[in-house]
Amino acid sequence: MPTFKLVLSDPVSGKARQFEIKDPLAQRFVGLKIGDEIDGVVLKDLIELPKGAKIRITGGSGVEGAPMHPGIPGPVKKYILADSPPGYRPPKKGMKKKKLARGNTITDTIVQINAVVVYPKDYSGPPAIPLGAKELEKKKEKTEEAAAQ
């Protein structure tokens, strides 16, 4: 019985929200790979997405904190010689380090799933994850400032 934390990002608003996903909804994510898209209707109980919106899996991390790596096929853990993200950001150019990484497939040992909302091409409505009060106030100030100039 897997339980995941889904971090859903919205490219329109630039915001992200975290959801707790339990069975039977969690079973729909098991077996998916990084880059796979699923219909946004599966999250109708958690968040209201626009009609035709999809969810693209962008990554995740396992129980031990190792990130999912798109270049490792299957539901495995491997040590890789990393020289770039995900999993390692070198302090100097050219540095490499041996790091533990997970494969690109979601299993029950994955704790967090990162995903992004993919809107339909002709969508022009409000964002699925709305801006907060502070962001709306800043946006309003910027538009007033631009109109004054």
C-alpha cells in the first residue's frame, strides 16, 4: 500500500502545492516513468484542474532521499558518477562525485513525486494553483506602476 507526497507545480502561476496521495489513487502512479503524462481527472478529489489538463511526472525521491534519475531505467537504486543534476551540483566545473540515484520508474519505495500541470494549447483561464494574497498585491502594484509611467 504505497503513500506518496505529490508536489504539483503550476507553470502559469509559478506556484507549487503538496498533496498526500494514498490508496487507491496511489496505485495509478505505480509503474509510471519520468516524462509520462496522466489525465488530470485522477486528482479531481484533491484539486480542480482545467478540462483537458494533464499531469507530467518530472521526478521524485525515494525513502533514503536519493533522487529519481531519468537516465537510469527501471525501479532500481544505483551508484552513478554524477557531474550534473539531478542529484549533484558540482561546486566547480568538471567535478564529479559518486552518488546514489533511483531509476526512472515509480515504485512503492518512492516517497515524493514531482509533477507539473500541462495545460491544453488553447487554455487562457486562471491558473490551477492560484496566487496568494501577497502575490496578487505585488502584481497589482506593478500594473499600477507601469500604467503611471
